[in-house]
Amino acid sequence: MRIGILPNLSPDSGGVYQYSQNILHALNAWSEKGCDDQLVLLANNGTCDLSSLSLTRDRWEIEPVVTALTPSWRERIFEEMRQRIGEGPHREALRWLRRRLVNLRKAPTRRAFPDPEVITPRDDLRDCFLQAKLDLLLYPHPTPISFETGLPYMIAVHDLQHRLQPEFPEVSAGGEWEYREYLFRNACRYATLILTESETGKEDILNFYGCYGVTADRVKVLPYLPARYLAVDVSETELERVRTIYDLPDQYLFYPAQFWPHKNHARLVQALELLKREYHIEPPIVFCGSHDGKIRDDNYNKVMSLRSSLGIDHNVRYVGYVPEQDMSALYSGAVGLVMPTFFGPTNIPVLEAWAFDCPVLTSDIRGIREQVADAAVLVDPRSMESIAEGIYHLWTDENLRRALTEAGRRLTSSYCADDFYNRLIEILEEAKDRVRCQRH
């Protein structure tokens, strides 16, 4: 078969980017072992460097594609209206109006308030994929291209937070909820097979989309791996280099996360002030990650203002976007990873911390709770008191940190790159069998 892969190759995409990299690496190993299928890398907007992706050049074909759509005049009008009126109690009326505008066209556009039951066909991409003679598509990240082109595909669904926690603007505001529902409902409904990172993720898919024909046998669990670029053995020289570049203290907590509201930076800053006031300790924390875009930038400014108003500027250090080559030392030098996020079901930074024997504090919520078992301090992400108490124990109890490190090692040893490879190829072979059956 000819199998096309459309990865997310933007490092700014965080975990989805890392997942794409691990998928590509496993498929490359499969090709080097002499698989009978031809792998075709779909290079978004026609640009791709195989060497930068560590792919074996003679094992891959590259097919340039352009995936972006130009917004319609109705979309532009509605977006201007939304910018002027904003969000509020009238949001349902805005949704209704946008749907009415959309329905004046033959089909909805991708970013409008689409009717999930009316799919926008992408005949341009369908023709491109047919000309490339692709039999099966693999999407390591969710994209409406999967079902809009009408060809057999596997797709990864990383979370359904717009259904689970729509109160967060990053999954609901400005038409985001409607777009996500159009995307995930149809991506799951029409997929040959669906990839998810945990049994919790599978349960969510079946709970929300089982009524649309999604069955358990079509949802396959493929757990995350740490980022491939991380080097577990970090020398003292490298630690000192990174410590000097970012002016790091000898001991610090670490939180690598973009400034989305669900990442909970603000409550974490409040917990640090509580530790100073009530516990009389001042553990410094290092934040890194992007704050591009209105939602993230607004949240970043809120967090930095809060830091100043609480008088803990010197305890909260933001080092910006950190290049891949520096991340290993940041993990290795940290006293612990502190990640009181609201979103799961599972998270890659937890796996990365364990790989560096870095103790973990994270959220006591469904999905994450199952991911970490006894290998993390669990806190209530809604309570700054709970976060502060958890940090106090992590920061002051060396025996606790040692126990968390040992538990993290046990969990990471139970699933490795070979397991990921074997599971992915097993799932891919099943998808190929299903495609052959559909043909007949």
C-alpha cells in the first residue's frame, strides 16, 4: 500500500509536535526493516527537509500539499462583528447568527460555526491524494482534512476538552467550540481507526461519539513517549552552561508550558506566595513556553502582574521559548516538575520528568491520576492551598522525592520506544486489513 502521513512539524505545537516526531521515527524504523508499503510524507505547503527529521531519504517519498483555506467574506464579516461585540451571555445568539450565515452557502467553512452534520469537501486535496495514489492516510494530529477528503484514514485524538471543560476559552471562545465539535465528531465518525493516548481518552471518545457510530474496536490506545530530542545523560558541563545562560538558581522548580489558562500558572503563583507567607519557604520556579496569541498573551500578562502584586518577582522566573538543546539540562537540574494543569487525560512533560529522575507534582484529576499512579504528588488544581502544601512536601522531603523518582522509573520502564513501535505497526496493519475489506 501507499500510506500518506501528514505530521504536525511546528515545534510551537508542543505535545502534538512531539507525538508526530515519534510517529515518524517509528515509521522510519519500520521502513528500514523492509516493510512492503511505500511511505509518503505529505509536506504541508510544500516544504520539508527529511534530514532534519532524521528520516532515511531513500525510504520516503515527499508529496507537497497546501492545506490552508482562504476565509470567505462571510467569515471575515462575522469575525469583525465578534471582535467588536466580544464574548458574553449573548454568545448563543452569535452562534445562531453565524450558523445562519454559513447556511447561506453550499457548505460550511472550516473556522465558521459549522453544522457538524454538513462536511466541507476538500476536492483539491482529495485530487492531490488520489494523484499520489494513496491508499491510507495517517494523521498524528486532528485535522478536518481527514474526513473532508473522503479517503480511508487513521487519526490521533489527543483530548476532547471542549466537551469536558468548555469553560476554558482556548477550547470554546470565538467559535473554537463549534470548530472542535465539527472536527472531532466527524474525525471519529469516519475514521478507519482512531488513536488515543490512554484508556481514559478512549472512554471519552466512546462516551461523546459512540452515538455517532464509533465503536470500541475502532479506538486504539497508543500511549505517549517523551520527546525524542531529550538527552537523558546530562553532563555537569552542560548543566552549568544552561544554568549560566538562563541565570538559574542552584535549586528550582520547573514548569514547561505555554500560557494557556488551563495550565494554571496564576494559581501556582498564588501558591508560591502562600508558601512564603505561611510556610516561610521561597522555592523559585522557572516557567518556559510561548505566550503568542491573544488568549495566551492576556494570561501571561495576568500571571506576571500577579507575580508583582504578590511581591514574589524574584521567585518566578520566565525564560521564554527554550530551544530543544537546552531542555534536557532544565529538567535534569530541577528539584521537581510542578504541573497543576486542568487538562489531560495524560501529559508528556510528566514522562519527560521521569526520564530525568525529576520528581513530579501534578493534578489529582481523572486521566492524570491514572497516568501517574503513585509516582507523583497529586494536588487539587482548583486550590492554591492544596498546590502549596504539595510543593512544600516536594521541596522539603528528600525521602519523598527519592520515592517518587523510583516510582517514575518503574512506570517508564513498563513502556518504551520498542513498545510504541510494535503497537503502532500492529494498529497500522489492522487499518490496512480494514481498507482491503472495504474495497471488496
